[in-house]
Amino acid sequence: MTDHRRARGAHLPAAAIGLAFLLAACGGEPASSGCPAEAPSPAPTPPFAHDPELADRIPDEVGGQPLEIQTVCATIADPGGLPTTPQMLEAVGVELSDVTVAVTPNVGQGENRVAVTAWRYAGAEEAAIREAFLGLLDETGIPVEEDTIGGTPIHRAVFHVYHVAGDTLYAVLAEDAEVEEVLAGLP
């Protein structure tokens, strides 16, 4: 098994993304995803559950570790990065207000560490999400390796395993056994 988590400090882990969620909340006029077009003021306090259906897609427990899942509208706490760039949104045919993000803080330690982040693009097609995301990784020079885990096609890049299912892009930071457990729980 390859450890795809080394040199984590050089990249934004899911826990840091989760911290961004703790600094924002929902409000304003809803878009098709139920998210506001812009962030309200003042921001309510966490925990956030702006997309319970997305949260339900992620297993409650992985590798014996319980996962605390929070979902937030990307217009409220945009975690940044390729999944929410204007190029990505245009390529999949959605606005930022159509995107919700689910995040689990890193749980466990060492080889047992697990973190899951998911970006849901309301109304987008699975093939368009995969093509756009892989294209952006390629444009930025980030090496991508195609692989399968438990029979599920995945892509490895930047210490994460990426998988697209339906209207959602998933990023998992874990050992392959835990990634397989996450993938098995997805719709």
C-alpha cells in the first residue's frame, strides 16, 4: 500500500477546509442548490448542514473512526482550489451558488488518518465534472494516476484519491483500505 499522505503540510488538508466552514454560514436568496448568491452578515455559528443529502452520501464511520460531516454552501465558505475555480464552474455549467461542499475533519492518526471532502455541483453531469477537473489538474501540471480501488475507478493526485459519482467530486485522504470503505458507501 502506498502512503499518499506524506508531505501533507505542503497542501491544504481537509481539516483546514473545515476551518473555513467554521468561519461562515448560510443566508440570502437561494439558488437551485438552496444556497444563497452571497454570504449573509452576521454569519451564524457552526455546525453547518446546508446539504443534508450530500452529507448522507458520506459514511458515518471509516476505519473504525467516526466522521463528523459538515456541509456548507460554496458561496458562504468557498474553500478555494480547483473544484470551485471559474473555469471549473463554467466547464460543468453551474454557478458558485450551485455548489455545496461537505467536509470531515481529519480523524485518526498516522496510517489511520481519514479525511473526506466532496463538492456537489447541482445539475451538473458526471462526465463533465470528471473531464473538467482532470483537465484543470493537467493544465496546472499536477500529475494524475488512473487506478481502481475495490473495482471503482479513481484518480490519484496531490496525496488524495479523487472519484466522481453523479453530480459530486469526492476527495479522500486515507490509506487505500479506508478509501475503499468510503467508495463502497457512496451512491
